[in-house]
Amino acid sequence: MTPDRPNILLITADQWRGECLGRLGHGVRTPHLDRLAADGVLFHRHFASAAPCGPSRACLLTGMYLMNHRSGTNGTPLDARFTNVALETRALGYAPALFGYTDTSLDPRGRDPRDPALATYENVLPGFDPVCYLPEDPQAWLKWLRAQGLPTPRDELDIYLPVAGYPGAGDKGPSYPPPVYGAEQSNTAFLAGEVLDYLETRGGRPWFVHLSWLRPHPPWVAPEPYNTLYDADSVPGFIRRDDREQEGAQHPWLAFQLGRSGFQAPADDVALRQFKATYYGLMTEVDEQFGRIVAWLKANGQYDRTLIVFTSDHGEQLGDHWLLGKSGYFDQSFHIPLIVRDPAPAADAARGTIVGHFTEAVDITPTILDWLGLTVPLACDGRSLVPFLRGRPPANWRDAVHWEYDFRDIRGAAPEERLGLTIETSNLAVIADARRKYVHFAGLAPLFFDREADPGEFTDLAAAPERAGEVLHYAGRMLSWRMSHMDRSLSHWHLGAGGPVFRR
């Protein structure tokens, strides 16, 4: 690899809602990301292509929709035949370095059933070198904490427990007290430090770093001072019906989800508002550590050699529609941030732009490959965003956004028992534009929302006679989307007289 090759810094901050950036007028403090947006391009209608973590990251890192890569749940294997951004960039001599995790479920074919890699969904996407692997079991971070003299619990995840007897906690929710570690010892700070140590060893040689931060993903416990940075009484309210029962009446799937442990928002508004305040605190902590990395890049003359992409894998319901986590069809689970800073002089005219076109997680891999001058694999469903970075938006860009959610339960069969579905019908797909949203379930009734009149998406109009034409129109658009993005492995080849012909 020649030394004049650029660097790539791809950052995902897990479970970050798309509106939560200071530059978009939100109350969360993100000054370093705001400066990046002012020096790059902010895509404010950017959406995850799937949820939860494993499927969404498969979309982001392969550029493929879930309907094609088929890694639909945390634990559904990703077919080994698919390429990805790491494998493709190795062709240029990069050794893509992973700090954090990719939540990849490996292809079990050809492996012994006793292979430990098949006992977890938290493996590393092929092509990445796990320089600092930090899955849910945070051994690397705990080892670092012990080296600093901080005692760590026998149960590793207890490291996140809030300290007992914290002053002022009596009137706050359970996520108000901090953990035993300080801000300089958090896993967010730890990973930032590991990245900086790695960059110091490169000696100016080109690099590709994928930094995958856990935060602001739960557990919602923030170290001081981030635990008190936001007042729970001042955070925005919740988009929801008066109670869970009214909310669940919208659709059988929603009632099913609201009855599942781990997805229910607590009825205690004090606790829920504190969750939100702590969530924002964790975002500001990520922003501070991001600023630390950017400061190093600038001090070492690498900022103007580095493509920076900041995004998330999916959003978070955070009490809206009485849900926690990420699932289903509401925007809160899928609307995520995307900021891209192109260092090339050709991007100067677009700096500070806020793009209102719909963009999707599947666009990230094509963008990186196109920016490097590589051919985008035919399997990619997304499109390069480089024209937006250079101030030349394409004339034929998509006018709607799409995502998918597969809620099959291989081990427990809950959707089959509770909703009368099969494995193959336990899924949904969404098409949404600025005006309407259509949700298609493989085995349940559809949903249709008027987003202009009903931005909270409380009223399902799918069965309204006066909306039948619109529902049919959007169902047809979804069918066309799926038909035009079916597997293309061999569909662009033709065999005949004169030999094989390939057309992109």
C-alpha cells in the first residue's frame, strides 16, 4: 500500500436515535459531532435497514437488505459467501481493524457443532482484524480496569451496577447513580484510548478503523459527571397512548411486543424520564471521546487524510409507544444519525450541508468503496453517497425509505404460539416517505399511517375504505422495491454465442 492512501474511520455508536444531535436543534450536547457535521455532511433522514444489532450491522457492513443477506435475528447466521466492506478494502492493502464488536453470527456449515464460535452470535465479521474485541462479555476492558487497581466483580456485567447510597438518588430513577468507575475508566473512554494507541503505532501508514462503541446502549448507567448532566424533569415527553392497553389495540403484533419482558417501558414516569436523561448523558460522553480522537487526527496531520463516518446500528424506543429497545415499525427504532466528513477538496462546496433525502444503512458500504475508487459489488443494495458529499445530489435518488424486522423465535416459538404465525411469516417490512407509511406483515394485517396528519402514528388507516387506493399504491411500491432488489448473483450474466457477457 502506498503511503498516500487515505484513512477510513467508521464509527458506530450503538442504539443512537437520529434526532439526538445538537446541530439538529435537540437538547443533547454533542459539540464535537456538531463540528464534524459543520465540516462534512449530515444526513438527517437516515434509517437503519433492520434491527436489532446483528441484522442491522449485517446490512451496514455488506450493503445488502435483510431480505437478501437473511441474517434476520441475533443468532441467524450470515452466509459466508457474502462479501463486505472489510473484505473488499483488503484488496487495496488495508487491514481493517476492529475496536468493539460486529455481532456477526458465523456460517455454521463446515464447522463442527462443538465449535465455540457457534455458541454465540457475537463473532467478528470476516475481513476485520479484532485489535480490541469488546463484545457483551467485556474482558479486555475489565483487564484494563484491574491493571489500574479498580476491583472488578466476579459477574462481569455487574460492573455496570449503580453505586449504593449515592447522594440525591432518593428522588431520582434507578439509572441516576453512577457506576464504580469514572469517566476516564468507562468502556467508551477505554476503546477511544485503544484506537489512539493503535494509530500511534501506524507511523503514518494508511489505516481503516471500525470503532464500535456500545454506548448509548443499555445498561443506562453513566459515570460522573454524565449521570447528572441532564435533568430528568426537563427531558422531552413521550409519544404514546394513555396506557399500554390502548397502545396495543393498534395491532396484534404491538400488543404481543408490549407483553414481552424487556420491551415494556416502565409505568413509573420518574424512572423512565431518568432513563432518558442518562441516555443523553451517555451520548455526550461518546461525543467527548469522539472529540479526543479528532483532536489526535488534527494534531498528527491525519484529519485531512481521513474519511470519517459516524452512525449507529439502530435507534431506541425509549418509552415512546410504551416500548423500550428496538423493534417493529416505529421510526424511533430505525431513525439513526449519519455524518460523513470527506477530506477531499472536491467536497468543500458541500461542507455544512444537511441532506433531506432518504438514506439507508445499506448505503454506507457502497459509499466507502466508491470513495476509495473500488467497484461496488453487484450484491450491494445500497447506493453511494459520494455525490451528496461533493454537492451533486443524484437526480434519481430514492423518494422513500425501507426497513425490515424479522421477529421469528427459533428457540422459543413465541410468535407462532401467540400470533398463530410460522417461522417464515414472523416478519414485517416498511416503506415510508414524508407523507405516508405502509407496514406489511407476512402473516398479519397491514398498517397504514398518514404521517402528515398523524405524526405520532396512532391511527391505523389500512382498513379505511377511503384510503384503499393509497394502501394499494404503497403496497405496490413495496412489491416493486422487493422485486428490483432480489438476489443478483448471476442475474446480470448471459451465456450464448460468443461466450458469457456481464452487464452491471
